[in-house]
Amino acid sequence: MTAVSSTLLTPRLTAVVAHNWKLAIAVAVVVSAISMAGLPAAVSFWVVGAAAALVAAAFTVNAYRRHYFGALLVAPAIAVLFVMNIFPLLWSLGLSFFAYQANQQTIRFVGLGNYVRILTNDLAAHATWGALINTAMFVVFTVSAQMIVGFLLAILFAKQFPLRKYLLILVLTPMMLSVVASGVFFTYYYDPTFGILSYVINSISGNQFILMSNKVGAVAGIVFADAWMWSPFVMLLVLAGLVSVPKYLYEAAAIDRISSWRQFWMITFPYIRGLLMLALLFRTIEAFKLADLVILLTKGGNDTLTISYHLIRIANEQNKTSEGAAISYLMLFMVIVLTNLYLYLANRRTKGA
Amino acid sequence: MAESILGKLGFGRASGVDKAGWGRTLGVAIVAFIYFLPVLFIIFTAFKPQGDALLVPPTLSPTSLFGLIPDHFVFKPTLENFGSVFSRSMTPDGAPEATGFDRYFFNSIFIASASVLLALVIGTLAAFGFSRYPLKGNDTYLFIILTTRMLPAIVVIIPVILMFRVVGLSGSYLGIIMLYTAFNLAFTIWMMKSFFDELSPDVEDAARIDGSSGMRVFFKICLPQVIAGLAATFVFGLILTWNEFLFALLLSGPDTRTVPVAMNQAVSSGGRGTDWTLLAAIETLFLVPVFLVTFFLQNHLLRGVTFGTVKR
């Protein structure tokens, strides 16, 4: 027994055994550095990948021999997340410090230059701040519309009644539509010549009505479409909270003759508060990413450019890759601040209650 | 129906779901119908003759409902739009050509189900690991995993495009499936962990004492108890992946194009303006699979959408 466990102690750096992960890391770092310096990118990428696989294999053997089942089970998930999310994130952090365009070969270190440019340069900063202000406006309007509509829908469905299942799926359908189709069809509904909305308003007022002709109308149109699509999501969350309230609390409240308004605040609200917070968080982050509806409905016209769409334009259409990376880190920073703000408020309120 | 959605979820007699009668059904039906109207209009448009699509006022119904709806709002339903999804003439008087949409439908089904199932397999293993064999800094790992879901997908899109270009994964099934898998992993792990956490440890302990291996405990005892969780995760992941547009637009090639991307091209190409009946027919066909899956797994959706945070 002791002999076995002594070989299982972390081996010396130079020992060539399968579970020596320290040696594997050392070899991997050296090999990667050499290949990145000497070989073309397409080849060195695979060399680095093989080196990473070597380290992973060493860790796996190590974990298996030591019965670290937790690490073994978690490893594939961490590997996928690392390759597809965390590594690209680090890459784009690095890119944001360089001047680089995807359609050119040159690359030049500029430090914080990109960040300074998007935040203070006359032209670039103007677009960035304009897009950020628009995004903030969309976040406020779409999220509050979704919360209100979703909440009211949830109250409707919070009882058990005949055909409930079939009616619920009708309300859920907007969420399942492809945003391409629903977005394009909203341009039809809003169309000044063929659209239903204009037809109805024209026949009432007698004047030609064009929803998308000014900023207020364009924003209202986008907010309405987005709220229609995603209110069911809020509804599902709130509904899950509403149905988890123990019935005896309402029965006790009925005996005490507590008004239904107070009943809501004293009994229902504490149960759904956490889920409302979750809905608020999810929808805020999603609204922060709003781009596809804007592309389809206004193409950024009438001053409806959002930060996501701005980023797509900069990075993909204008090929300003590193400037795009800087904008995406600006966004990431804001989302993290927002998330923590919500979590902080949620925690403080639970403690206060 | 008496014990449908909530009963099966365990929100039984003790929770606050009162019974209500047909009056409630009628009220909710009116609201649900109004909410459903824009979808209904798209579905009806799929059945309209092409010339009817841009009539002012628009035609609204395939039947006159026994004279209830005036004749100029009624259209004659046709199935030809569904045929032209798959084969139509591209030039004004050319012969019908295949549009490749059968391929795109296959791509959508294949990519969405492969990535959701892959995330389910990897994520369930990881969730079991996080739940039963906590690592040092377990909560930190879980928080980082949650953050990958919270951050705007658009942030990683530039490096992913560059990475795929370098490696040659751009336009391949493998690339887009791996990417979607990563985006489904976060909530898969969180949800499945909450399901594993809830299981009673007694049976497991007994099995372990009897000498069952960790593998056997996982497959024979734990997994059968979380089937509902698997279903919930599946349906929620499917809805999110099915309609994903941005990554598909930027990363799929001609052979791996998904329906949302192809739909976008089909309606905006040719400069003749949007072909409304065609778009509606594509969307109607595209809605059917996800609608059916959601309908049959609906009982689990309520649990799924909360990231598993609602406990029994």
C-alpha cells in the first residue's frame, strides 16, 4: 500500500511517467512557443492544440490514478467551454490592445489606443456613445414592457382550468418563431402602404400614417416586437414562482381577512421575488445584446443603432477587428457591472427582509 | 387534465394552484388568441395565393365562418407555397429548380439536436461531478460557467471567426456544433446539478456499500431519477438553438447553412422585394418541429426555464 501511494505522490519534474503533468506542461509551453515563433499560424495552431491535449491527457491519467472522479467528470465540459468561450475571450482581450484588421496582414501594438479611440475620438466616440444611449433606452423600455406583460400573463395562467395546456402553448409560440421571420413580418405589419397597422389608423384618422418615419415610432415598433416575442419567457419564470406558493398561506390570509392587495405583497411577492430578479437579469442581458430586430426593422435608421449592431458593423462590415474587440470588452465590462449590481441589490433586499 | 402540468412537476395539492372553471378558460382564450394573432397571420399567409399577399386591406381568413367575415377578407387557401419552398423557378419564366431547402432543414435539425444532445451528455456528467465530488473551489467554477452564459455571445464572435478561419472549421458542421454545445453547456450544468442535488442520498449510499462502482451508481440509480430534468433541459436548449441566427449567419458555409440563414437569403435576394407567401411557408414548416417538441415536453418547460431554481 505504501509503495503504491509513494509512486502516486507528485513525481519529480524530470520523471517520464504518464501522470507527470508538470513535465507535460513544461514540454507543452516550450513546444508551443517554438512552433508559434517558427511555423505558420495554421500549422502552429494544431501543434499548440496537440500540446494542450498532452497536458489534458497527463491530468486525466493523474486524476484517474488518484481517484479524482470529480475532476474527470467535469473535465470535458471545462475543455469545451475553454476552447469555445474562455480562449476566444482572452484572444479578443489581447486583440483589443493591437491595431489589426481582419482583411490586412499588418498588426501593431497600440496599448489602450483602441479604448481611447472608441471613447474619446470625435467620430468613433460619437457613434459609441450614441449607440450606448440607444441601447440603454431599449433596455429600459423592452425589459419593463416584458416584465409587465409577462407578469400579467402569468397571473392569468396561475390557475388550473380546462384546456390550460393548449392555451399556454399558444402564448409560448412567439418565443419559438425565428426572429428573421417575425422581424420581417413586423416590417409588413408596420408597412405604410400594405401594413395592417397603417390600414387601421388610416381608416380611422383619414391621414397617411407611417410608424417608422421618426425615432419615437421606430423605437416603439422595435420595443413592441421584442416585448411580444419575449414576454412569454418572463411569464414562464413568474408562473413557476406563482405555483410554488404554498396554499395554506392563502387560506390563513383568508381567515384573517387580509385584503388581496396586502395578500399579494405579504405572501405572493416574497415567493416570486427571486424569479423576478432572474427574469430581470436574463432579459436585461438579452436586451443589451439586441441587434437582429434592429437590423431587420430599421437597419439602424432613425437613430436606433444599438451597441451590438454597432459592433457587428465595425467588426464584420468594416473589418476593424481590434476596434470591435475593444467595444466588446466595453460591453462585457458593462454586463458584469450590471449583473453584480442586480445580485448585490437582490442579496441586500433578502437580508433586509 | 386534472393533474397536468403542475401535478407532474410535484406542485401538487399543497401549492397555490386553485382550480378554475370554463369562465377562466374563455377569458384566457381571448387573451391567448389576441397574443397568437401575429403568428396566426403568418401561418395563414403561408396558405394564401401569391397575388393575395399584398392586398389592401389584407385578406384575413381562409373561410368566411358561415358568412361572419365579409367576402373581401377571405382568401382561397392553397398549398403551392409549400411546394415552392423546395422547388421554384428562379427567373421569371425559367423551369423550377431545387432550392436546397431540404438540405437546410436537415442542417437545422442535425445541428440543433446534435449540439443540444452533446451538451446534455457532457453537461450531465459535469453536473454529477460538481454535485457528488465537489472540487476545491467548486462554487468558483460554477460561477465562471454561469458567466459564460451571461456574457453577450457577440463578445466571443470575432475571435471565434478568426479561430475557425485559421483552423479551417469555418463552414463545417463540427465548428458550429461545438460552438452551440458550449453555449448550451452552462445552463445544462446548472440545471442538472440542481436535479442531482435534490436526489435522496440513501439509495446511492446503500448501493455504494453493496460495492457498486461510481459508474453503476450514476447509470442505474441517479440517471433514471432525473429523466424529467433531462427533458426540461432538452426542450429549453432546443428553443434557444433552433432559431439562433447571428452565429449561423457568420459561421455556416453553403453546405451547413441553417434555415434561419437560408430564409433570410431567400426573402431578401433578387431585389424583387420580400416574397411574403414564401417566407411564411418556410417559417410555418420551420415552426412545426419545435412546436411539437415543446408541446409534448411542455410539462417540463416550467421547471427548465427557471434554471432549476424552483424547488419542490
